[in-house]
Amino acid sequence: MLATLIRQNFFINQFPGALTEKQSIVNKEIQTNQALNEENIIKQIELKAESAANMEILESQARYRFGLIKDGETYHQITRQNP
């Protein structure tokens, strides 16, 4: 039985080499995932910055075109009289 286990592990499954090869594949996948996570973080930051700028433009247009105000703000309109 011991001889069968030794034959199975070392000759058929190529035990030490196969384990090292699989570990190197796992390590490469871990590195790839870390690089992708860093790239995702950068993309999320860029998207938030772009969205904030777009919301600022949208708010400005809403105030200018439609006279919209935020909660808690008071709207004052100054009219000019012709002499």
C-alpha cells in the first residue's frame, strides 16, 4: 500500500513539482487581482471627481435657468428700475 501511495504521489502526480507550479499560478493570480483592485480604486476616484464636477455644473444651470434653490436657502431677486 505504501508503495502504491508513493508511486501515485511522486510518479503519477509529480508531487513536489506540481505543487510548486500550482503555487506559482496562484501567486500570479494574486498579483493580477491586486493590480486590478488598484486600477479599480483609481477609476472609482476618477469617476467620483467627474461626477462631482458634473453635479456642480448641473446645479449651476438649475439655479441660473430655473431659479431653483436648496433647502434652507432664501431666494432674493434684485430688479432694476429704468429711470
